[in-house]
Amino acid sequence: MKKKKMSSETELSRRKTKKEGLGWIEWIRGWICIFHEFLFQRLMASHLPNPLPLPPLNHLTCIVTGSTSGIGSQTARQLAEAGAHVVMAVRNIKAAHELIHQWQNEWSGQGLPLNIEAMELDLLSLDSVVKFSNSWNARLSPLHLLINNAGIFAMGEEQKFSKDGYEHHLQVNHLAPSLLSLLLVPSLIRGFPSRIVNVNSVMHYVGFVDPDDMNVVSGRRKFTSFVGYTSSKLAQVMFSNILLKRLPLETRISVVCLSPGIVLTNVARDLPRYVQFLYALIPYFIFSPQEGCRSSLFSATDPQIPEHCEKLKTGDKTICPFIAQECKHTKPSEEAHNVETANIVWEKTIELIGLPLDALERLIEGEEVQCRYGTHQE
Ligand SMILES: NC(=O)c1ccc[n+]([C@@H]2O[C@H](COP(=O)([O-])OP(=O)(O)OC[C@H]3O[C@@H](n4cnc5c(N)ncnc54)[C@H](OP(=O)(O)O)[C@@H]3O)[C@@H](O)[C@H]2O)c1
């Protein structure tokens, strides 16, 4: 009883001392990072070949979410051409099969047929995430690489909620990939050493997460798609920091976040037509999807990343590697280093995705974990 009273007092004092938003210096620094990336990404990445050469990857099984367009489709294709077994985790199965057919045709005569398949996954439905994970785990196959690539930035659109009750950016960019990563831990352990690669964004530098209002419905902050996008990307970095720290060394699972750069993809599909036109007029500044997938491929294959993750796990800081668009390690935002908030974001995320708080530890032990989602019969 006394303990309960104390914890509610701590909770009350946390709420009183709680940060309400980014400080203006952090805000300005964040925007400098974004403009710097926009203006100089090509210069900074000028040392990188395009496409990024990959070693033979015949020993790898990879899941790439959102691989029907943009960065994800290039990532999936190049991993498959390097010999990996690639699973395209997509909501549009027909589009994935058409791409597979096209890639097989274009690849024919250059080696063995590509080892690539498609599985259905709709991140706007947590039931679908559980269903996908269950059918993947049921194969009892090792998983070496999970690339959480799928994402949305519904620019200028009004606030929308999924059938699970969560704001769209929050669900697609943060909650659903977090649930997927946790539920696939048993397969990732089987594939050790393995990696979780999160396609994040330079925009997280101007993001702010209010863990008491992740859905942005309290009225304390006005919702815009910009707020939805930037805070979902920051939440992903914070969650990844804690995930890496909590995964014991023996699991040999690395966790990495990355920025692909500013890339000409369908992410701009919701922009007004004239902005899309301007967007396409500045090809010097903007990467093609092939250029934009280099930091994903680097994060997926660089042999030094596991060692780096091990050092971070055992060090004082609670942070996971963040790879910049030029395939170099960089620091995530100052707010991403806020360990207190990151821990609360971790707990809130686990609650929102319907898992028990000790789900990760139990999954590592090989126990069955019940999720609130995925129990509905079709
Ligand atoms: N482009 C940039 O400048 C940029 C910059 C920074 C970060 N990023 C990040 O890069 C990642 C890839 O984006 P992109 O630029 O390649 O955009 P894109 O061309 O729009 O690709 C996004 C992919 O995500 C999939 N997706 C969207 N909602 C989904 C859902 N509910 N369930 C399953 N899949 C879903 C899309 O599937 P459908 O084809 O079925 O819609 C598509 O395959 C995102 O995480 C994005 O935030 C992009």
C-alpha cells in the first residue's frame, strides 16, 4: 500500500517536472541538421558508390517491411541479388508479386533465380502484425535481419486513427514495428548474430514525444502530420535505445537506426501536386531510391556493427547506433539521449501494443507471451 502511494507520488512529481516540448536551442539545432542533410547530403555521400556493393549474402534470411516501393523495394531487390533469402512484408501482395516477377526476369542469366517471397503485413492493424509474426515464427527458421522500413508521412492530412485506436503515424512508424521486432525475437535469436534495422529519419531531430499523450489527443499540442511524423520517429529511436540495452549480450541481436537522406519516393504522394512538382525539380539535392537505400544496406551488412552494439550495451550510455545517410555513425538528437523519457516511452509502447511489461525477457527465455492483439478470428 505504502509502495503504491510512493509510486503515485513519484508519478505526480514526474508529471510536474515534465518537459513540455523541445527547448528553442534544440529546435534550432534540429532544423540545422535537417537543412544540412538536405543541402549537403550529396556532397557528404560523394565517397559512396551507387549501388552500394554488397558481399555474398547467401547465408542470410531477411524480412523487409514496406518493400513495394521506394527505399524498401530497392533494399529488398539488392539484398536478393546479393543472394539473401528475402521476405517482402507488405500490405499489397499483388504489387509484391509483380515486382518479384519483374526482378526475376531482369536478373535471369546472371545467376541462380532470386530467393524472394512475399507475405502479408498491414502495419495499420496490430492483429496483422501478430498474425505475420506467428506464421513466421511457426517456420522455426532463423531470421538474421529485420528491416523495419515501411513508414508514412501523410503530409497536410488531418489526424486519423487506426482501428486499434492509434494515430496513423504513431502506429505505422513506431508501434507496429516495435511489436514486430519484439515478437520476432525468438526467430532473431535462432539466427544469431542478427540485426534489427530501423529506417528512421533526420526529422526525428525536431521530434518530441509526450509519453502521456503519444496519440496527441490531449490538446496540449496541436496535431499536424509534421508532429505525428517527427514524434513517431523519435519514439522509435528511444524505444530502440532501450531495446538494445535490454537484449542480453548472449542473444547477439544488434539494433540500429538510420537516416536514408532525403529521397524521391512515394512518401511525397500526399503532398499537393505543385509541391510534388517542385520536389521532382531538385534532383541534385534529392537522392534516388537506389542512393537512399545505401544506409539501410550498410546498416544491414557492415561487419563492425555487432561489435559496436556490444560496446554500447555494456557502456554507460543508453543509446543504439544511428547511421547517417552517408553510411557513417552519427549522434541522434539530444532528446533521444533522454534516458528517463526513453524508459517511459518503452513502458508505454509495450502497454499500447498489448504485451506484458516483461514480454522481452520472457520471449528471450523461450516462453509463450500473450498479446492483446491477434486473437480475433477472421
Ligand atoms: N523518402 C524520404 O525522403 C525519407 C526520408 C527519411 C526517412 N524516410 C523513411 O524511409 C522509409 C521508406 O519510405 P519511402 O520514402 O521509401 O516511402 P514510400 O515509397 O512511400 O514507401 C513506403 C512503404 O511503406 C509501406 N507502407 C505504408 N503503410 C503501410 C502499412 N500500413 N502496412 C504495411 N506497409 C505500409 C508502403 O506500402 P504501399 O506501397 O502499399 O503503400 C511502401 O511500400 C519510411 O520509414 C520513411 O519514413 C524516407
